[in-house]
Amino acid sequence: MLGWSAALALFVVGCGPVEEQPLAAPEPAALETQEAELATRACTNSLDCREACTCQGGFCVPDAFGPPPPEGYCDEAPVRVCSTGSDCASGCNCVGNVCVNDGFSPPANCLLAPPDSYESDNTHTSASSYLGTPQLNHSFHRQNDVDWVLVATPINQVMTVETYNLRNGPSMRIDIYAYNYATRTLGSLVGSTSSTVCSQITPSCFIYRATANVVANGVYAVKITDKRNRPAGSDYTPTAKYDLKMY
């Protein structure tokens, strides 16, 4: 009996107390690597990924904001959604609610938005004319887009230029220049703004408004510049739009 007890004692000493050891939490970097290994769409920045996805470790993965997208969603290329062909850029057709190339060369970038009806108004010499009623559905369809509008002033007054009904987050600058229509040359800057009328997050604040003292029988050139400095016109960067009025 003594020999058996001694053997048991040696066994217990040799093994030590038996306790569950907690599993070490994976390092954040390790999680990142595992997540990237599961992804198959390579990227250089988040513009290469679909909405609700971000570029991490060179691959498109869910961005962790809002409900997670379906499995495999981030592995697919971004697309521009559409309801008709007018929602697509030149060289693209609307097929299955997605803008796709029309098959002719060179292939178009179907992620881009089509220009609005006032283009080409990217210079003061090709500006649209303000005819006394609001111009609806202006858009910033390209990175750093610029829209120019000419207006004739019949009387001496304080003229107000206002952009309103802002959609999809436009950020802009409004400049008002005196203009020599006969020679198509810009004069002095007479009014400008790059801030909304107030800073609260309410619809009544989402207005840009610039004023200028104008003279009777004058002509003025209004320049509206996209300040966002990022591409526009795909499902992950919806086309920024605004309406314009002068009074």
C-alpha cells in the first residue's frame, strides 16, 4: 500500500494543479490579416470598393458602420445604379439597374455621372444664362467641377445668388464677378461665400447665399465651384446636386 501511495504522490507532483488557461485574444493585426485573407477584391483606396465597404490591408472589407453587408458583397466591383439610360455617362447603358459599357471602344467609365443639362459651363465663355427663373438640377458630376452662369441686371440693386435644395452633400464656393459681355472678360470680384447660411444640421441651414451691389444694365458672371475634391457619380459617392436662383 505504501508503494502505491508514493507513486500516486509522485504523479500529482509531476502534473501540478490542473486549471483551464484562458485563450489569448488575437492581436488586432492578426484579425486584420485574417479579414484580408477572406477578401478577394484588391484595392488601393476605398473608392475601389462598394458602398458599406472600405479598403483595409489592400482588400475591400465591410466598413463596420451600420448592418454588415451580405457575405461576398465587398468582393464585387462598385457599380453605378440607374433607372434609365439618362442616369449613365456617355458610352454606357442602363442594364438591370446598373450602368454598363455599350460595347463600343474606347470603354467608358460607367461609375461616373452624366453631366447636367447646363454643361458645358465650365468656363465663363461657355456659361449658361440665367433667364429669371430658378435653374434646377445642377450637379457636380466630376471632381472639382465648376459651373458658370451669366445674369443681366435691369436695375441698381443688391443681388442675391442662392444655391438651395442641396442633395448628396455638395460643398461649394460662390463667386460673383462683374463681366464685360462684349469682350468676354471678367471684371472685379464683387461678392463671394464658401459657407452655408448657418451651421446647424437642419434643412433651413443647407443654403449658400452670396450678395453683391449690381448696376442697371450690367452683366455679372457667377462661378460655383465644387470644394469636395473627390470623385462623384457612383453608388458610393452619389452625385452632388443643387438648385440655383438669383433675386
